[in-house]
Amino acid sequence: MGLFISATRHVSMIALGAALAAGALSVPAAVAQSAQAGSQDGPDSRDIIVTAQFRSQRLQDTPLSITAVNAEMLEAREQKSVADLGQFSPNVNISQGSSLYGNALSAFIRGVGQNNANFALEPGVGVYIDDVYYGTTFGAVFDLTDLDRIEVLRGPQGTLAGKNSIGGSLKLFSKLPNATDGGFLQASYGRFNRFDIRGSANFTVAEGLYARISGVAKGSDGYMKRLDYGCANPGEGVAAESSTLGNCKVGTEGGSDVLALRAALRYAPEGSPLEVNLVADVARDNSEQVATKLMYADNAGMRTYDPGNPAGGVPLDSRFITGSKSYTTYADYCNSGNITTAFGFDYPQAKTVCASPKSTSKSWGLAGTIDYDLGDSLSLKSITAYREAKGFSGVDADGSPINVLLEFLNLSHKQFTQELRLSGKVGSLLDFTVGGFYYNAKDRQSLRIIIPNVMFDFLSDDPVKNVSKSAFVHAELHPFENFNIIGGLRYTHDRKTYTFARRNPDGSLPTAGPFVAASGGTYPSSWVATSLGGGLDLVFPQNGLLAGLDGLSQTYSKGQVDWRIGVNYRWSPAFMTYAQVSTGFKGGGINPTPYVADQVRTFDPEEVTAYEVGFKADLLDRKLRINGAAFFNDYKNMQMTLYYCAVSATPSPCALVANAGDAHVKGAELELFLEPVPGLTIDGNVGYLDFQYQSVSSETGVSRDMKAPFNGKWQSSAGIQYQAELAGGATLTPRLDWDYRSSFFNNAINRTENRVPARSLFNARLTYMSADTDWSISAGVTNIFDKFYYNAINENMASYGMSTGVVGRPREWSLTVKRKF
């Protein structure tokens, strides 16, 4: 009862706030009258139609915080992949993931997300392709060829999108085959030998049966040079490699090599109640590892191997930093033979082991959507899909010829999804949708991890099974003209099983331990003993911390209820306000990084209750569109890493995922689009985010004055373009874009060494289009002022004494030719 009273009080406060906002912001009658073209009578060519609430609505009639971008705007901004979408939406931080997690997406909306692609952890931002949920951040850097639109939904979408959309959702919608035959072919060339070939063709197979084929082939050289340290710095104790590409260059990072093909078939006879859409796609990404460079190094215990003096050798220090703004790194992706540890023992890896500096993925999928009009304002939709993705990544986490952490990642993901929706209307009073969703995923992460300073060199081969079932209802009540009440409810049950496999490289089981013994004992050289004081040592046999994990399995199972209630009122054809309370969750699971058996524990879902008010306005005869929102998130049971394991009975290192924090997050967003005169358009947005911990476990090492990762305070972008008509009807369109985000911390434990600095980037593009619009030529420059910046910073000062940064792309130019047919 107390919970219900509290929720009711918050809803009442939000409704009052919306009314006050409407009174303060309501437009004059004359302006309202001039906006009759934007009324609810129907959309026109200026409208973007979205389906965020299970039915087609104008963006300006949808009471949600949505950035909707159509294909024309994606092309004008030269946005090519999902990783580009964070540049032009407020409070959205999206980029290619860190090299530590394979070919993955890092996505945060309103400070909630996930940058670790481990299959034990759920994404905090849901990614959907034609309404098909993609259940992992691995392999989610999709190309944007032949899209109709993108919808970026901010705030928890627990009742609408469902699974793991606690921060928001990214929804990609492809162009459907239709009766208009034609297509396009586009080719680009640019800096770093960039090539980009795209094409699409739409054709009629038979009456009511249409097909569409689209594809992309793109690639570029890497912009981060990998240098041989021994070659570039002779006589400093590090041997040069046997061969280079000249000027001590041994390779690059940041290069791309992508092929993708999509085929769609649509059956939609005129007048038939049945529509069927079948889609098949395949993609191969053989790109280089993400561009990463060493930023800080101070670990005297990690050294090159000196057979005559185990305590000698070259230590990891600032000599391996290549300059604060240099696109170079000394990463060699090898363990460089034997390594000396901080304890003076030899690390017994007699043979040099090297990883490929690649971050690859291969994926394919099949999807079928059936829409059937049952009559009497009732329709049925079925969405069935299967997807697979697998890939390899080699990780040199220290960016130097000294092996601090070397990883080999082999990842695979298989998923089947089925969704059913029954939608209908009850006269003019009610719109509703009821449905169910089923998700079944089988994942496997096979790793080899070499960490000399904790005597690790082990193999893992962990299968993960994930089954999720949900039922939902969404209703929109229209009690009187221009006023709507919206409610939603979804129940989800998740079940996940994680099985651990831990072996030595030779296939044997890890040895027992660690154990406490009297000081001064004699142990094999592969063992490590650290003093506990009082005449006692803590002894770590090689790989001993992993003993007892092989074959161990744990299951997480839990149900979750999400709800949404909201109101909206259209005060005039030009102005609408809304208020809502909604919830969302990010699924729980099993700690994937145990050192000992009693660290194999489950953790519960993260939960957000979000309170939001907003408005949507079309002013000045629809020449100006302004959308705004303010929100307050009550963030509970945050999934955080414990570095001090009081829960572990065995003295051991700790990296235990657990629910360890609560926070309040408040913010505001404003988006605008202005067309003051024909041909001239200006778009822009600004987002503000304020994160405050309310409680946090001391075992995390996090204090309440710190900020959660990827919570930048300010984010803004703007664009301006003018389409000038030339003699004969051809057009010339210059465009300038600006993107700014303030600094944020990459790690939960905030340190200067993991603070990602603020950055401001400018892009420009000039497009000539023929009078018949069949030909176009574009010249573009990204990062005009050649700003050196970081997308993320991976810091581990406590264990490894180092910090590395994911480097953004330098200035690049490109030339594009496009032909429509």
C-alpha cells in the first residue's frame, strides 16, 4: 500500500508539473492557428513516422523522448554505422567498444548502459533491427546501409521494448521492398585508402510480391601505427623484431574491412489483409583492433626477461609512451618470451606467444514478420528471427613490448526470438496491444589470458545459456478530445546458466591453492609467496586461484515486473505536453570473473524508476520544431565490481560483480529543428545529466562523491545546411556539423588516469546534385580541426600500474559519387 501511495503521489506531482509547464510554455492563439497543418488530422511530407508505441504515429504526437532520424539525414551527416549514432542525440554516448571486449558496441543513454561484452552481463541499451532484439553488445556495430529511419528512445523502455532497455533503445528500421523499381550505387574514396561501395536495388517479382537487395563493402588502413620499440630505440634492452614494414613500422590499428549483404522479400497484394516480410542478411567484419595507446605506465615489477638476472630487465614505465598526441603505439601483441614478475621469479613461458591484432566478427540472420488484419480494428503481428555471430579478438592491453595482459578472445552468440502482438481499437476510446516475447540464446566465450604478475596463463571455455519469456499489455485511453492516458505492464522471467571451464594451456587442471605457510619455505619457481606478516606467507601456485572452477555451474532465475503510466494533452495543433512514470531493468546473472569457487555467485537486476515531463512544439507555421524533456531517475541495485571480497571465505584477489549501489540521476534535454527560409535548415540539441550516488558498498572502492562511468554532464550538437539551386535546376548543398561532450570517467573508481577529456568536433560536407536528382557528388571532411581525442580510457593503476586510451579518428577527407536508377 505504501508503494502504491508513493507512486500515486509522484504521478500527481508530475501531472501538476506538466500542467504548469504547459501554462508557462503554451503558445499564443495566432501561432496555434498558423500551425493547423501540423494538427492530428494526418501527417505530411515533413513528418517522421515512428512505431515506438506499437502503432504508427507522428514523432510530434508520441509522448516519449525520441530522436528520429531518416535516411536523408543519415546521409547528410555521413553516419555509416551504429557507433556514429551517439553524435547527434542528447545524453547518448555510443562508440566502438574497448579492445578488451572484442568487436563490440559501447552504448549508454542517460548514463545507463554496458561497456563490457561478457555474455554474463546484459546490455543496458537495447538494440533492435526491424523490431528484432539483439541480445548482446558483441557484434552489434551494424552498418546503416539502406535504412528507412532510426529511432533513439531515451529513458527506460521496460514495457514497450522490454528486455534490457533500462537506459533506452536503439531501433533500426530497414527500407521495405515496394512497387517502385529502382535503386542506387554509391562509391567513396578517402584518407587512409578508405573505400566504401554501397548499393541497393528494388524490383517487382510479381503482382503484390516485391524484392530488395542491398550491400556494402568498405575498408581502410589503420590510423594508429604500431612501431617496433627495439628498432625505434636501439640499445635500450629490448630486442628489435626480425622484420618491419619500414621506418620501424610493424602494423596498424583502427583499420576496417567489412562486407555485408541483405535480401528482403515482401508479399503485400493490394487489398489483402496479409503482409509477409522475409529478410536474410550476412556480414563479415575482418577489421583491425581498436586504436589504443599507452597513456600512463609505472610498474617496476613487470620487466623484460633477463636470464642472467631475474630481477633485472627493462621495467614498464614512461619510455613506452609515444607522445600525448601521437598516433603511434609500441603494442606487439606478444608475451615476448619469459617475463620477470614483481616477486623476482621467472614466468615459465618458454615459448613466445602472439595474438593477431584483429577484432573480427561474422554474422548472419533470418527474420520473418507476418501482419494480418483480422478486421473490426484488430490486427496480429508475428516476428520470428534467428541470428548468429562469432568472432576473434587479440588484445595487447598494455600497448608495449612488455606483456602485462595478453588476451585471445573467441566469442560466439546464437539467438532465437519470437514475438506476438495483438493490436486493436475500441471505437475512438481505446488503442491497445497485448503480446508475448520469447528469447533463447546460447553463447560461448573461449579465452586465453596471460597475466604474468599474478602468475596467470589459463584457458577458459564457458558456455552460457539464456532464456527469457515475457508477456505485456499496452493501452492508450482517449477519455476526451486531445487528452490521453497511457498505461503499460510487462512481466519478464529470465533464466541464465553459466558453466565455467578453467584449464592450463597444456589442458591440465589448475593446481590447488592458495594456502598459508610458514615464511621461508622453498617452492617451485612458478609459485609466488607474499608475506602476511607474523612469520606467515600466502602462497599462490601457478594458476592455483582457479582450482575447483572447472566444470562448476551456476543458474540465475528471476521474474521482473515493469510498468508505465502517463498522460499527455495537446493544447493546440502546435503544442503537446506529457508526463509519465516508467520502469526498466537490466537482467541479473552470474559473476563471470571468479578467482575461487565461492566467488561464483548470482547478482540481481538493476532497476530504474524514471519520472519525466516533456513537451513537443511545432511553431511558426511548422518552420520551428522544439522538443524538450526533464527527468529524474531512481537507480537501484547497480551492478558493480567488488575489489575487496569480504564475501569470499578464501583469501584471494577479487573482481566480483554484485549489486552494490543506488543513485539518483536527473537531467534535461532539448532538441530543435528550424527551417527559416526554403532550403536552409538548422538542427541542434543539448543534454544535461547529473549523477549522484545515494549509497555504495565500500567493497567497490567507490565513494559517494564519484560518478558512474560514461556520465558526462553536458552533451550538445548542431548542424546547418543550405540547398542552393543552380542554373538548370541542379543544387549545391554545403553542410556543417558540430558535436560536443564534456568529460566523463571511464571507471566506477574515478581517477585522473581514467577521466576522458571533453572534446568538440566539426565535420563538413558539400554535395552537388543533378537537376533530375539521379547523380550526386559529395566531398566531406570529418574532424576538420584534427582534434586528438579519446573515446574511452582503460585504467588499472592498482593491479598493473598502467592506463590506455581508445583513440578517436583524426581528420579525414572523402569523395563520394552516387547514381540512382
